[in-house]
Amino acid sequence: MDEQAFTARVTGDDRVEPRDEMPDGYRRTLVRQIAQHAHSEIIGMQPEGNWITRAPSLRRKAILVAKVQDEAGHGLYLYSAAETLGADRDELLDLLHTGRQKYSTIFNYPATSWADVAAIGWLVDGAAIVNQVPLTRCSYGPYARAMVRICKEESFHQRQGFEAMAVLAAGSPAQRRMAQEALDRWWWPALMMFGPSDVDSPNSAQSMAWGIKRFSNDELRQRFVDATVPQAEFLGLVVPDPDLRRDEETGHYRTGQIDWSEFATVMRGDGPCNRERLARRVAAHDDGGWVREAAAAYAAKHAAARAVAA
Amino acid sequence: MTTTTEVDLDVATYCLRLGDDALVLAQRLCEWAARSPQLEEDVALLNLALDLLGQARSLLTLAGVREGRGRDEDALAFLRDEPDVVNLQLVELENGDFGRTMARQLLVAAYAVPLWQALCASTDADLAAIAGKAVKEVAYHLDHARSWVVRLGDGTEESHRRVQAGFDEVWPYGFELFEVDPLLERLIARGVAADPAALQQVWRATVEEVLAEATLVVPETGWRPTGGRSGAHTEAFGYLLAELQHLHRSHPGVSW
Ligand SMILES: [Fe+2]
Ligand SMILES: [Fe+2]
């Protein structure tokens, strides 16, 4: 495998397809990234999924059911994309269940009020879009194509979240309070979704060279901040950052210092919900073992019967 | 201002019954979110819930219109107390394991298919329109339940035992599907409602066929719990209703 030729190829917008030759490092990096993305989608069902049965109107309930269903679908496409690289969904799930692969730290925060559902749509899906739109041009074809479909749905989720937040922000004093408190809880964790500053992000340079990553973490974070601060102002909510200001020269918003020690704590497994999220995922998987075994046994029995008949 | 007739009130009650069935079953299915045996099932179960929720919204809205007291879908879903909610007890039973959930799905879907088919020909045009959409949805619900019941029944020893236990537990609640009361008799006579006697034959044939293919036995029981249509519920229902309604009720009169 000529690595230089490969790098030259992915630099000129050529797409890599499953049967193409690729460097082992490229394959490994992609499998890990796609798997962790898939894990984030399915763990991400939990904080919002917890509110489906309590949604305050039937319309909001239907919107939320559809959203959580979309996230399960995103998980499915992404595990399939990883499988085109030779990975196996069950093995990837095992890596998640045993803590050897991660998912986005954002889902280790609790969603304790209805406004958190709105804030997750607005901020978390919003940040996911900023992160993921460049991935629609990723050098690996199946991942790029999965991202096109996923990004369409995420932007729908973002708009619904913002709209739900707007209703709360314009609602009763209790609803406004709920909305502000949700912004207070989710703002900083949402900024952390873009990962550490590029100087502290060891894999960034190689991923850039391989066309897996197109923009730096800081560039993407800036894009999110610039898009989101005016939205918060429009809603009449206060971004919980006393140092936030608009740089008149560049037009960019400058935020205060992100508390990266909090990020490290959550990453290490000591966020408010790390244990709960993983335990729930593992329990669902274990409780469903007999169902998956039954489906496999049935399929095997009937495949054998068909073979005899033929 | 149109005046509300006796027939309107009967239709309103009929829609409430069917709407409550759909809403309560949707609520139960939603409890499976991020808890199902595999990712495909998270998608499928939420899909069923979404269909049922859509049916519930149409039916409760129509009930509110016919009743003529200005109650919309949310007023009916969130502001009625337990004795005024008139779903079948079958749909409110706790999910249990996946086998029991699928056993219940089969009993409900095998009834929903002929029910909505019949209601497509209802003399009430609004109800017939709801039926036109629902009939396509429940055909998938029946396929889904059938395929799982067959795989679980004819899968492993454990799955066979579990799904049979699920049927044994939910079966007695199936009798209520086919009860007739004076209100239903009046609506059947007018061609508005479906006749349970006709539904029961189709239901029985479907369920027996699926159970046979699944190598399961039809449970035998003389016990016939009843009362859902007049607001009698199991103990589990209070918890379901509390979860469904508490947030809406905590903020009276606001928009969401
Ligand atoms: Fe997603
Ligand atoms: Fe999303």
C-alpha cells in the first residue's frame, strides 16, 4: 500500500469505497470514529427517551417519539457503515458495554426537566450538525453518505428543539425559568462536544491529512457559538458566560474559558450519568439476549428445513 | 352553533374508547424506548407507538368535536381522571418481558385489523376517514406481532416458555375486546360502529393460526376480567396515568 499515493488521492476529493485498498491506520481510525459516533446515537436515546411518557402534549409526544426513533436509525446506519470496513456490530457493542469504546460525553448529563428535551434538540443536535456537515464530504464514501441522511434529520431535530424552547421562553414564569435553567445546564457541555482545543488533540492532524476531518475543533466550536448566541438572544435567554462578548472587528463571539477538567472528569467516567447510561444499555442488551437467541434459532431451524426441501 | 344530538354523544364515547385504547397502548410501547432487545426493535416499537399516537390524536379530536364541550385532544388525554378513561384493560397491563409484550400485540393487532377494515365502511364519514389511514398501519402491526410470536414460540426452549407464559397472562383480558353494551348496539344499528361478533370470528381465526405456527397452545381460562369501558382499571393503570398527565397538569392553561 503506497501511503503517499493514498493521501494524495483523498486530498483530491476522490472517495474511498469499501473494496478499495486503504492503509490499516485509516481503516482503524475510521472504525473507531464511526463506532463511537454510533454509540453516541444509541446512548443519546436515553436522556430524551426518558421524557416520552411524560411529554406535556400529544403533539410534543409524537415529535419526541419520532426523534428518538430517528436516533436509533442513525445508530443502525452508522453500525452498517462500520461493517463495510470489516467491523462487526456485536463486537462494537461489546466494546461499548465493557467501556473500551466511548460515546459523546454530552449524554452523561441528566435531563431533569421538559426544557432539557428542548435544549438537547436546540443545542446538542445543533452542535452535532456543525460537527457532522463537514463529514458529508469525508473521504470514506459509506460514512459520507450516511452523514448526508443523518444531517438532514439532525437539522430537523434542531429546528424542533429551538421551536419548543421558543414556546417555553415565551411562556409562563415557570416555563421561562425552566428554559433558562436548561440553557444553564447544557451550554458548556454543548461547547465541549467539539472536543479539546486542537493543540491538545493528538489525532487531529492525521485525520485532516486523510480527509476524515476537514476543520479543527476550535473552528467548528466557533461556528456553533456564532450561530447559537444570537438565537439565545432572540429567545430572551441569557448565555451562562459572563465573559461572552462580540469581537467587533471579526464579528465572532468570544467565549470565556471552557472548564476542560470537567470534560476530563466526564470522559474518565465520573460524569453525573455515566454509570446509569451504560448500565441501562447493558441491561437492555442482556435482557434481550433470549429474544435474539430465539430469532437466530428460528432462522437456523427454518434455513435447515428449506435446504432439506430443496 | 350546531346542536349536539344523542347520536353525536354516542359517537363521541365510541371515539373515546378507541382513542383511549390507542393512547394507552402507545404509552406502554414507549416504555420500551432504549430498552428493546435490539436496535431494529427500538425503531419498530417506536414506529408502532407513533402510529397509535396518531390514531389516538385523531380519535380524541373527533370525540371532542362531537361532544361539543370544547375539549381538544390534550384536554381529553391529560385532564380526565381514571374513572373517565375508558380503554380496554388489555392495553394497560404492564409490558412484562418482550414475549408478553408481543403476546399482547398479537391479541390487539388481530382485533385492530378487522376493526378498522369494518370502520372504513362506517356511515360516519369522519370515522371512516380515520379508519382509512389506520387500516394500513395496523396491517403492519399484525405482521410485526405475528413474526415475533412465531419466532419466539418456535425459537428456543426459553423463548417458547416465556411467550407461552405471556399469552397465558394476557389472554383473559382479550374477552373484553368483544363485549357489547347498549351504546354499541345503537351505533351498530346505525352502521357507525363495527359489530364485535363479526370481529371475534376473524380474530379467533388469526390468533389460532399464528399460535399453531408458533407451536403454542391457546390458553384455557374461565376468568374474564372486565370493566375498562366503564372506567374500571387495574392497579397498574394509576401509575401510567400519573406519568402521562403530571407535567401537563402541573402547568394549567399554558402552551407547549
Ligand atoms: Fe442522531
Ligand atoms: Fe438528532
